[in-house]
Amino acid sequence: MSKHTKEAQPEDPLTTLFKSIGLTQAKAAEASKSPKSAAVLKNLIEEHSLVSRGLDEKQAGLIAAFAGQVAKSNGIDAQSQKYVLDAILDGKLKSVDQVTAGVKYAESHSMPFDDADFDKECGVGFSISPEQILEHVTSYIKASAVSGWGSLGSTISGVKAIPELRWASPLEVKNAVEQAFVGAFGPKQSAPAKGKEVKKDAKPAAKTAAASGSSSTTSKSVFEEGFLGALHKPGGNPQIHPHLREHHLNATKGVVWTRFPPEPNGYLHIGHSKAIFVNFGYAAFHGGKCYLRYDDTNPEKEEERYFESILETVRWLGYEPWKITYSSDYFDELYELAVELIRRDKAYVCHCSQEQIKTDRGLKVGKPKPCVHRDRPVAESLAEFEKMKNGGYRPKEANLRMKQDLEDGNPQMWDLTAYRVLDSPHHRTKDKWKIYPTYDFTHCLVDSIENISHSLCTTEFILSRQSYDWLCDALEVYKPRQSEYGRLNLEGTVMSKRKILALVGEGFVNGWDDPRLYTLIALRRRGVPPGAILSFVSSLGVSTATSNIEINRFEQAVRQYLEGSVARLLMVMQPLKVTIENLPEDHLEWIEKPFHPKVAALGNTRIPFTRTIYIDADDFRLEDSEDYFRLAPGKTVGLFQAPHPITCTSYKSDSATGKVTELFCRLENGGNIKKPKAFIQWVAEHAPSGSPVHVDETRVFHRLFKSDNPPSDFRSDINPDSLETIKGAMVEIGFWDLAKRSIVEAHRESQARANASFASSDVNSLVGKECIRFQGLRIAYFALDKDSRAACLEDTDDVPARKQGDYLVLNRIVSLKEDVGKAL
């Protein structure tokens, strides 16, 4: 057999040249494949004598990457190329990302470059501590309502897009995200072993995640897909004059500016949580800013308590306004704009009655007709408007109306009212004004004044977009882009401020924070964590469709959130005394138990085990059966986390009622006892340690209304059994350790936020008794109600224990699973 030999092929000259500056064989060969980038790299080597520079492999690789970027660019002159190349050679640009940024800078700027500006844009000299990275990561997790470890990958990607972390070490960012996840969700659980049998009734992971409100099945944040992902870039909203766009971008530096503009005439409800999430979250995701702007243009309905509650609620949800402003801040400017609108003959003073205005606007017949005052001379309208301002008219005797387009098919273009007379002092401007601007006049102009890049609102304002644009263009001011998303409605409740006010005033509920309502202060009092609300809203996504959501779905999202984040305590709702006869009177055994079997970060506690314990009355019955596994006469049952099971030997009952009042049992602490088929709850009696903790009231909330969609006559639909109060429940003494720690941690977190963002005097508003949450093992999730008195929680030096005068009230947050036939 003959041998055939293959002669070695000579190396490509370009590959040889590229190797000479420090590239490996593989990278040199790769660089020579593209004619354009190879030509640029060859020119750089020859023009700047790179062969003799003694470059290391990393620098050589950056120069090859630089050549590739230059080849793809729109053209960078030789002087600019040299500037960027020198930055690489001097060690200023140390990564491909920085080189890419340097090329982009050179494309958009002319020589000579501003050294400091170049360095800033390319991350030269960038420095950030791990603590600062963690702070940004934590804020992102709250803003995006991340719900668990399944969102780790998408969270890392989203965090890397934060402008402040543009040049942070990817490894440090990843470590910070994982650290934040451990703090928020506990240690990551191991995945099931490969090949492990899946139970027949197991739900597919994707469906389970979707049902629970988890966003782990999607790789993108809600802020970068769907409705929010399709929004325009800052500055992309058309303007009537080019200079308006330029002035806007100069003010905002081209980043997202949004606003949350509530009316301070009531408390915020669950629907507002979506608006807060969208506006604050969208701005935070894009490294932008969000105002909290009170729309305080109607002094007849505004109260100080609403202003305070709105800010407190926004902060409770985890957001901090960039600025807190009021529409009234701009009353002088708005008045001048109204005068200018009259001067341009685009507004007039009308003296028609309210009924005549409605008739002229033709809302009932679908066709408007001109007001008799529409064509009055400009000078006359100016004089009349001045008279309105000076108190010359009583309410409803005169209005300033916009002269829009009566031929348009949109009713929002049929001469809307811009100003009306109100004889009410304003909470901020006092008696200065007798006239106040309407929402239709104020909203778009204050958006313009505040340079809002994205005016995000719900779809009921779609028709208002045309009048919004019309007014900005009529005055030739910067015009923000209004974009509308679907609002959030929750079935089985009411969210109308008028209806809630009636429920409160007529005594159907005990105030705006009654846990049967779905105001945010009511949900907070009930014990629903703010993170659960944001997780729920995030899971719904943001689109133009209205979200009509069943209460059960909301509650499932709350369960999912609480599952891995709160402690589990032994609890009996209806205590039944058990005497363990084969234990001595002074028997005491301390049992150490974790607060959560799967979340070690929640810590441990100790509980006593004694001769006298209490079980739940529902865990015992006199008649046994094959399908009953709990305690009965002669039957053995396990006690959760206790060392041994017990067997019921006898019982005592009330002679008059026949009700069982005490059980007598034997502790099975010897011999070969078969493992019990069931384990039940218990708490021990041990006065020296304060065990058990006696709960004075446990409040269980059911739906306030009987139907999913309460009728207009909502009073007739009230559920008379919406509040159930249980007396005498008992909880293990680990409750006190948990309660004290929960309060301390809540204060610590609030103080940290205050130090970073707002006045320390506002810290206490973020910490309430509802932060003490736990799962009553196999019963439900509970939180301490504000009606509770617990002296030890107010004293930082005291040992946690019940004191004389204490009164404990628990609210059920949600059941452990959806109730069948009885709504929560």
C-alpha cells in the first residue's frame, strides 16, 4: 500500500501579521477571514507600529475587536481611531464592551473629544462596591415583583440593563442577585433527581407557575415585552415644533420620566397597585424617574388624610418618588396658559347652566351644537375670565371652555370645560383662588411642564388622548405621549370610592381599612405583604385589555408568596385539654424546631413539651372509622415535632351537653410502636415560659358580597356572615420570638430606606403590627391586627412575653387552600 503525504500549506500573511501583535493562532486566523476588518486591523498595525509594542494577548484581542467595530461603523476618521486605540494601549479600555462604547462615542462626536465625557461614556475608572450593587439589585427585584428562584436568569439579565450597573463586574452582579434571592426567598432548593418518577396528579411546571402568579416561565421582564415593551423611546413622541423635543431631551437627558397622579379624595385600592407598579416600575426598569403628583384641583373633596395615606402606601409597596409634586404647584402657570389660550381664540367664557351645557354638548343625541357664547370677542372672554378669577361669579355662573372641534366624532373634542368657579379654600393655596382648572385642562399641561416622557394611564382615557394632544399643540408646548393600558378589576368586591364611603358610613364595614375591603390599607391591615401584591400584578402582565380577576386568583398569589417567606407555628383554634398520664407532673422537655422546614434563614425556636398539652377539638372524635386517622378512644396519633405519639385511653365530658372537655392519653415512649398514620397540632401548658400564647380574637374574613359582580344596589348583596370571630385560640411560644424579630427587622429595613431616600420621621409609618405574619401549621396564614396590645413589642430591651393588659388579635390573611363553597 502506497503512502500519500500532504504538503504543509504556507500560512496566510495576514494571519502571520496578526499573530505578531500577540493574537493566538486561532484568533489571528479568525481576524483574517473578514476582508473589511482585516484591512482595518492591518492598517492599525502598520500605522501605529503595534508589532513593536509588546502587547499581551488581551490587548491584542481588544485591538482586533476594535478593528471589527471600525469596519462596521459609519466611518471614523484617523484621528478618532487613534484616540480610541490609545485608550486601549494605555489600559483605559479593558473590555470589549468598553471598546464598543468607545467606537460609538467616536461615531457621534467630533474631535477634539472631551476626555472626561469619553471616560464616563466608556466606563473608564468606573468603581462600585458590592454593597451598592446589592442595593440596586434589591430595588430592581421589588420594582419587577420577582416571585422566586425561577426568575433568576431573567433577573440577572434585567439587572445588567440598569444604567448604574452598566460597567459593573458581571460576576459581582450575579453574586449580588443570588444573595438578594437568598434573603428574599430562602436558599435555592435542589431540583429533583433525574429519572425520578413524576406523580400522576402532578401539574406541569409551566401551568403551576402560571396559576401561582409566578413569572418564572418567561425570560423577559413585564417591562420589556407586550404593551410596555412596545412603548416609544424617550423623545420618540412627535412634536409640533422640533425645538420642543430638543428642550425635553435636554431636561431628561433622554431617560424615562413617568408620574403617578392620584386624586387625594380617597384611599387607594388594589386597582391603583397596578398603576403604581406600571409607572414606578417602568421608570425604575429603565433607570428613569417617577413623580408622585397629587392631582389636587378639586378642594371640595380633598382631605389631608388622603395625601398622607397615598404617600405612605406608595412607600409601603417599596417605591420612592423622585419628586413629590402637586398640580397646585402650577396654578399660576396654568392660569397664564389659560389666558394665552383665550388670546389665541381657542377658549371662551360660558355662562350657560350645567343642564344647558350638557344639552349643547349633545351627549344624549350624539351631536353637539355651538354654545351661544362660543363666538364672543377675545377681549370679552379675557375680561370675563379675570372677573371669574377675582370672585365676580358664584359657582356654576361661569366656566371657561375650550374652543375645540364640534365636527369631530369624539365627545372629548366638544368644548370641554377648562376652569370652573369653586367657593372652597384649597389645602395648600388657601383662599388665593376662586377658580380651579379641570382634569382635562390640568393633566396634559402639567405632564408637559414636568417633562413626562411616558404618560401612562388606563384605557378609559383613550378618548381623552385626542383632547390631550389638541391642548398641547394649541398652546405650542411640549406634548408628552399618552399611552393606555387595561385597568385591574377584582371580582366579588367594589372599588368605587363612592360605594366604599357608603359602606363605611352606613356601618357595613369598620372603616376604610376593614380587611374585608380591597383598599390597599385594608389589605395591609389584613396582613397581605406588599411583595405579594406586586408579584400578583406582575403575573397578570400589562396589556390594553381590562383584567377582571377572580378573588381566588389574587389569594392564590398571596399564598404562593407567603409559602416560602413566613414562619410556621403550631396553633390550635379550638383547644381541647390533654393530660398525658404516664408523665410526671413536673415533666419538662424542650424541643428545638425550625421556623420553616425548608427556609433555614428564618431560624429556629424552642417550645416546651409537658404533661398537659392542648390539641384542636377537630382532631378528636368519639366514633372511629377506617378513613379517619386522627385521635379517637384507643387510637394512637403523632404530634407534630414532638418526640413520641400518644394514645387516647379515656376522656371526660360535660354531663349536660355531652361535649368532650378533656382527654387522657398515654405517651408511647417505649417498645415497638408502629408509625402513626397522622400527626396533629398541639401546644403545651407551661406557665413559667408563658406557653401557650393565648389569642383573644382570631378574625376570619369571608367575601363581603354574595355575588361575583355586586349589583348597582350593592347593599342588597351584602353577605351577613362576612366576618367570623373565634375566641380562645392558642399558639406556641415561638410566636413571641418571631413577633419581636419581625418588628426589629421591619424597623431596620425602613430606617435603611429612610437613610437613602426620605426623612427619618416617616419611618414609623412603614412598620405596623401586620408585619408579624406566620402560617398556623395546617390551618391558615395569619397576621397581628392593629387592635392588638403587646407591650413587649414596644420595648426593645424586654424579653418577649405576654404582659398584663395585652390583648392579641389575629387576622386570617388567606386559607392554606381555596375554600370550597365558602369564599375567603
